[in-house]
Amino acid sequence: MSEHQNDLAEKLRRSAFAFRGYNVANLGRTPELLVHPVYGAIVESYLRQASIICSEGTHRDVDLVERVRAGRETTGIHEFAEDVALIVGVEMAQLELLQEFHGISFAKAQLAFGYSLGECSALIAAGVYKMADLLRVPVAMADDCAKLTEGVKLGVLLSRAPVLDFDLVRRLCMTISQEGKGVVDVSANLAPNSLLLMGQNRSLAEFETRLREIYPLNVALRPHSNRFPPLHTPIMWQRNIPDRTALLLQTTPGGFTAPSLPVLSMVTGQANYGALNSRELLHRWVYQPQRLWENVYTVLAQGVETVIHVGPAPNLVPATFRRLSSNISNRLAERGLSGIGQRAISQLVRRPWLTRLLPSSAVLFRAPFVRQVILEDWLLENEPRR
């Protein structure tokens, strides 16, 4: 192994794998991996498997190999099912490349988690389900999810001062929703000062109008122009997608094995997956908000030293860690503590008696010292010998 390979392998036992979810751009560096003389065959194999699953689930001819070779990004939300299949297939391919050519096993990491669709990938990678079995579930629901984007707007609620009260924000959302003009709700808790909201018709605009009722100052709603399926909100109830998902999961093989390593749930923020509850958690995952911030906090609290980001061009989770790291570094510098070392910070989470005496937020000071690795970049930068 090269020096870089040895370095990553040694850090694996203190590492977490993070799987990305859906975005408007989903190719990343997959075209480079597909034409790679060593990696290409494995990447193509997974893309063909994902194509078959997607074709069977949508009753359309899907060729993800051709799409990747052509370098064609998604042309709209009507291709949501293809994007779902592409993302999961690429994530599984990247893990096999890491194992096959670099001897680095996913199962030996400390923990894993995934944002949105990424949680399904984490469960597949951890051996709870096979890709051919679990991937068919989101693919089967994808077209109806795409139809629900009609009239749905997305916005990020940001605070420059107070920590956002999750329950207070949801109360306002529910108040507007019960008026019958469209449902609005929280889709993700991105950070203590940042929530992702999705709303139908003019419900998001109504939320912005009434925002001053709960936050007079320093809180604003920033609209997002791209269209996304309203996953992780009660809007999903309108086509009975949560219960239809549960029905599909009842006949999905697998789900009776605990993950090969702890997998965090975006529904709970904790490593709650066991040998029998994956179907229940995945049912809730469809319409309940993603607790990304709680997952990030758990990663830091567990003493993780390296986060390996899996998938094509992962953006949201790496950006969350970068923002937190930057904020913490700036705060340390403001207080004249910029020279404090990683070892000193790490001791906070390795001495239980000490952490009980410190504020719960103390573990956040580890953020600047947690290494972020984009797996597709690492694979291409550390090519195996031919």
C-alpha cells in the first residue's frame, strides 16, 4: 500500500462512512471511474445492476452505463427514479473498489450514516438488505414522489442569533397546514441555526409572512429555486407513500440482521438499528424530518477522527462539517485558543468523568480536527498498480 493508503487504513477504526442523498447533480466523478482501466469493470457492473432494478420498477428502459458514459446529468425531476438507482449503485461500487483494490473494509469502520437516500445505502452496505431487494422500494415510489413536487417550494430557515426552536417552528408549520391551503413542514434539521422547510402552494410564503410572530429579529427564510421531492415531510401522506413503502418492505427479503457496524438513523439521531426494527425506522424515514445535526453531533461525540464521504460529488454533509469546523476555528481564534491541539480536544470525549463536568457542546470543538475524505477523489488520487 502507498503511504496514503496506510494512513487511511490505520484510521479506519476511528472512522465513519457518510452516504450522500439525492441532489440535482448526481454524476460526480463517476464517468472517470467508469472509464478507469482498473476500476471500470466493477463500476459498470453496479450500474448495470441498478439499471435492471430501475427498469423493472418503473417499466421503462433505463441504461445508467450509457448515461454516465455520455456525462449526462439529470434533465429534471421526472428522472428521479434513475437518479435514485444511480446514486445507490455508485455508492456500492465505490465501497467495493475500496475493498477490492485497497484492502479497506467498510465493516471495520466505527460507524456509518447517510442523509436521506444515503441511509438506505448505509443499510445495504452494512448487510441488512441486499441492493437488489432494498433499492426496488425507493425506485417503486420515485415517480409518485416526483409528482408531489408540483407546487412545492423549498427554503432554508437561518438564524444569526438564537438557536432555532424546532418545536416552535413546527407548530407554526402545522398551524398553516391545518388551514387547508397547502402543507408546510420541516424536512431536515441541518444545524442548531438552520432548518430545511418544504411547502405546497403558497404555504412557504405564508410561513415567511408569519415568521415574525415567533422570531422578531435575526431569523430569515431563504428560498431555493431547485425542485426536490418533499421527502421527510407529511406531504408524502398525500399519495399514501409511507404506508405503501411499509407494505413493500413487508415482502422485501432481509431485515433480520443487525448492521455489521453501528448505523445512525436520521429519524432518531442515534444508532438504533437492530435485527428487527429496520422496517419500522424506514417507514418513519419517509415522512419524518432528517436529524442531520444530531447525527453530526453523535459522530463527534463518539470520537470519530475521519469521515469518509461516499457517493458521486457528496455536498451537503461535507459542507455541514466544513461550516462547523470554520465556525469553531473562528471562535477559538477569537478567544486566543487557536493553538490548542487535537490531542487536548480529543481527551474531552475519551474521559467520561470529564465530559460530565463540561457543557454538552464541548465535543463540537473536535470538528476542526476531524479529517474529511471524499471517497471518489481518494480512489482516483490513489490508483492501484495495474
